[in-house]
Amino acid sequence: MPNSTLSPNSSVPPNSAVPPNSSVSPTRSGNLLVDFYDRLPEVIARCVPDPSPVADPVVFSPGFALPALDDAVRGFLSVATAQWQPVGEYRGHRVTLLDLTGNPGTNTTKTYASLLIVARAVEHIRRTGRPVMIVSPTSANKGVALRDAVLRALDAGLVGPEQLRVVTLAPQTGRHKLRASRLSTDPALRALNPQLLYMGKEPEAVKSLAREYVREHAGTLHRTRGLDMWFSLELSNYTVADASRALFEQRVDPIGAAARPRVHAHAVSSAFGLLGYHAGRSLLEDTGEASAATRPASLLVQHLATPDMVLSLRAAAGAAPSLPAYPLDPASGLFRRAGDDPRFPAVTYDPGEVLDATFYTHRPVTSGPMNEIIARFGGDGIVVSLAECVARYPYLRTWLGAALPLLPADFRTLREWSTVMAFTGVTNAIDRGLVAPGREVVVHGTGCYADGDLEPLCGDGLVEVADVADIAAAVR
């Protein structure tokens, strides 16, 4: 592989930069939920101000009690796997992939939180006898994972189909990510668990639309059917599961034993996963198992359509809270960045491009907490373009090889770009001097799948909606 250099202001990253060191440590695996099930009460106590159930139908929560870890629950949670995969070095930085895509039913990190959400619903149903209907907006992946978790609970015999249901609302921009399963092919299950597709122009509107549906209809369904409707898109529902990433890291590669400081890189929309990781680190530090002095820095990776967390971080540092201009370069046909801020793409095919519809959140409320973590423990943010990801793609696929077998030869078939975005952001950040020399880098591989990894959800499996009335008509 050719060894070429890349300056911070290069227009397009080369297909190959610096070959990674071929000597790597063995991969270590675990189950993020089963292995740390006994520690989840500690995590819940840290992340949740009040873990008690909430009975009010409009803001219902089943609480955070979990079922006993018997054989059936173990089987249900068996797909919550993770792999710690050292992949060599890049320009003097040891790089490790934290692979969170092992569940073939999702191929994303949303597996962990969805399994815990469903486990809590199961415990509520067993305790009270009341059925639960989970309602969640989603760009796509959260909904896919919730549907997978509900089906796993049914198949494990934890509950019956009339006891636990899920309604997910995705924008049409996420249609290509939605997956068929028995929840969509079985007519009875399809009626109980509709996948709704919002046909409006603004993808993020699914959040307010789903909330409005719950506000208007939860009380009625509670009275008339005895049904507890749960709007599950809340930060604590995700940080509890994601905190186990830090516990896993401490078990397989504790930072205190590392020769160099570490940075964790993550493609983000709202950074639920990275906030969960830091919650887990806080727990380890409070119990004396780790030191705050070795807390890793954070590298946020975003795309041009929703760069809000990087812009917020830059604004907190006194920089202009806006993207640089991208005038057209007639010679190449590419749009080139005006100015020399290395945190933004050097070039792009389109300044308004949506690299991956997974990342659709504007002005996330999580920017403040993430800014505080980075101010205390270090880190940065970087925005990547599709042009940069495409230029890096052959190099990344060759480098990662068996560590990321889901990367297809033809990038045009890739439906989930999260992990490619993260690695592109890391290599760009290292090349541009945004990562301190010698730091180890852990890349959270949060999503990767292509055409052949899923059966698309289409036809009768999708219900198109435009407003609350349409949702109400679809939910039986």
C-alpha cells in the first residue's frame, strides 16, 4: 500500500495514507448486558434521578426494574455482544475498533438499549398484568432495534403478542434502512406492531408527531383497553445500556494499564452512546476502579447536514458557530472549504448533503453536557463529507479487513455509514493534528450494513402517515 502524506488542507484524502502497523493484539469479546447485569442497578442509580414507575398515562414509564437473569432472559439478551478489536496503528496512534454491530437483526449499537427497554417492559407486564405499547420516533435504526427486541421477547416466551407491542415512526428518508421480520410478515403481528412512515418533508418532525400522538391518545387507551403507552425516546433509556461500554473496556483493556492516554471517537447525532460511556466511566471512578486522571478524551464525528454538536463545541471555544463557506471549484467540480479550519471537510460534493439519514437531529439538548465533558477531559469535533468517506473507503476496507467484514466492496451498496464516518473522522483528525501525538484511539463502531445484510421492509409492512389522525387510524 503506498505511503503518502496528507496535509491538513489537502482537498481530497488519498485512497491510501499511511499503512497501519500489522502487529495487533487479539480480539476480546463479551456481552454488554449479560456480563454486567449485576452492575446495572449501580448504573441506573447514577443515570436515573428516580427509577420508580410513572403511572400517569401521558408520561408513563415502567420504571427501571429488570427481570431476573434466568435462562430465557439470557437467551433474549444473547445478541448484546461486543468486540474489542485492535486494528494496528495509524501514524503512531494505536487504533482499536469497539465493534457494537454484532446483532445480525440490527447491525447497530441500538441493540443494547432496545433490549433493556423491552426487558423493563416485560418486568412491568409480569408485575402488574398490564400490557405495554412502546411508541418511538426514529430515523430508522432505533426503530429497527426496538422491533427486533420485541420479536426476541415474543420468541423467548417472555410475554405474549397482546401483552407487548411496539409502534415506530420513521421519516421517508429512512425507508431504505427499515427491515422486514416476522413483525411485518405475520398479519396478526403486523397489525399489532405497525411500522409507520412519515411522508412529510422534515425528517425530525417524527419526534414531535409521535409525542403529540401519545399526549392525545395515551389516556384514552389506558382507560378503554388497560394499555400502558410508553414513549421511550428519553436519554436515560439509552445511557444506562451504553454505560456498559466503559465497564467492558475496563475489563478487557483498562486504561490504567495502557502506556498512552486514550481518545474515544464516535459518529454522533445526539451522542447518547458517548454520554452513556462517560456515565460508565464516572461509575468506575467513583468506585475506585478507574481514575479520572485517565478518563479518555472524546472526538465527535458528524456530517454536513447536522453538524450541530461540533458547531456548539466550537462556539463554546469562541469560534464562529457556523459552517464555513464552500464555493465551487470549477476545475474539479467539487466545493472547497473557504478558510483553514481543519474541523470541517476540505471538499464536498454538495455543501448541503445528507451523508447518512441516521444523523437527523438539529440542536440536540445533549450538546451542553457533551461540551462540559470535553472541556474537562479533552477532545474535539470534526465534520466529514461523503467525498472524504469515498476517498478513504478502499483504504479503510483494506485496513480493517476481517475486523469489519460487513464493509462491501462496492460502497454504493452501503446503507449505514456510521462506522465509515467515524474512521474517516479519526484519520482526518490525526492527519490534521486534532488528536494529540501518541494517543490511543478507540473507534466506536456503531453501525454498518449493506444491501445484502437485510430484507427491506416494504409493501404491507409500511403504513404511510402524515399526521396524528393517520397514526391513530393505524394503531389498533
